[in-house]
Amino acid sequence: MSNFEPIVASIVQLNMKNLLFIFSFLILACESQPNVDSDDFKSNIIHDLMEDIKGPICPKNHKDSIVPIVYGYPSEELFAKSDSGLVVLGGCELGEENYFCKIHKISF
Ligand SMILES: [Zn+2]
């Protein structure tokens, strides 16, 4: 039975190497992310929460005629909604803005 031990050991080593590879890959992936200022991050979360509670508010301070901006390739349903002015299509590139004010023609 002791003949198997080296094989087992090498399998464990191989797995450890794989794990190390995966870990270093993950670390590299994390480090390549842009640094997020934690305060900025927090205030963004609070801002989003407020929007969820109160609904979107135009920078010019009104809540009517505001539609969500939808990113990504739109479905037929979304095309229809966009035609009737219920949403604005933001294109495939994900943008910073989540809403569009139809009165002031601005996204925010
Ligand atoms: Zn507005």
C-alpha cells in the first residue's frame, strides 16, 4: 500500500499547484480592478438606495418625465418600450447614467 503514497502525494502537490495558480490569478484579477474609493462607493450605494425609495430625481429637481436607461442589446419588447418613450436605450456599452430626463434631455 505504501507504493501509492508517492502518487497520492504528487496528486496533492498538483492540486496545490493548481490552487496556487487559481489564487494568483484571482489576486491579479482583483489588483487589475481600478481602485474604488470606499467613501465614494458608500455614497453611491446610499444614492442608489435613495433612488430606490424615492424614485429617480432629475438634477434640476423634479420627478416627472424621467425614464430608465437600459443598456445592452435590446429585446423587441424594449424596442417597443423605447418607441413609446417608456425607456431610453443606452447602447451596448454600459454607461454611468441610469435615467434620462425627457424635459431637460439629460441623462444622470
Ligand atoms: Zn429634468
